Amino acid sequence: MSDIDAFAALAGMGIMMLVVMGALALAISIFYFLTLQQAMGVVDETIRPFPGGLIWLALIPGLGWIWYMVYILQLSAALKRELAQRQLPGDGGFGISLALVILQVLCLVPYINALAAIPALVLWIVHWSKMAGYRRQLQPARAALAA
């Protein structure tokens, strides 16, 4: 095997790994955005800033990232108002959402991004869990109100 063949094989494996990792990241993002959409869906229409389905605009490259940050902050504020209206405890995860947005912006800053990446990933997982928890907390009450 010549050096060129070895390089081509290595490059092909690298490209395959990038495709697999990209597909995995897309699949995880879809489940995360589905959770956010469902969380927005349990908020009363009078309080909801926009329909939950608009989270899918976050899949647009570039501007989608900015939309995602706006969306999670608006979702947290709407959840906070919904919890207050129902006289339930909780802040809607606004602090976590704000910290996540700040860490994700810091991930764009050279040299700081290495320090912000791991906390941003951990906080993203915590945020996902928190939004799923609020959805579960508010969903049964919404079904009982409709009956």
C-alpha cells in the first residue's frame, strides 16, 4: 500500500466519522427541540409568545443559533408566567436558560471557548432535563382543565 492509498483510506475514515457524528448530533438535536416544542405547547395560548413549532427554525444554519437562544429565553419566561398563573413553584428555568445562552456565546470567543465548552454541555443537559420536567408538571393539569 502506497502512502497515497493510506492517506486516502485515512481521509475516507475521517469523512465517515464526521458524517456519523453529524447524524448523531442532528438526532439528539431533534429530540431536544421536540422537548422544547412540547414544553411551549403546555403554556396557555394567552401567555405563549409564539407557537412551539417555531423551535425548528433553529435548524437553519447561522441564524438558527441566534433564534435558539431567543426561543429558550422566551420559553423560560412563558413557563415562569404559566407557573405563577397556576400558583405553582418554579422560575421556569430562566436562570439556567440565561446561563446556557451566556456560555454558548462564550464558546465563540477564542481561548475562552475551551473553558466554556464543557460547562455549556453540562448546562445544556440540565436545561433539557428541566424543560422536560416543567412539561411533565404542567401537562397533566392542562389535560384535567380540558376535561
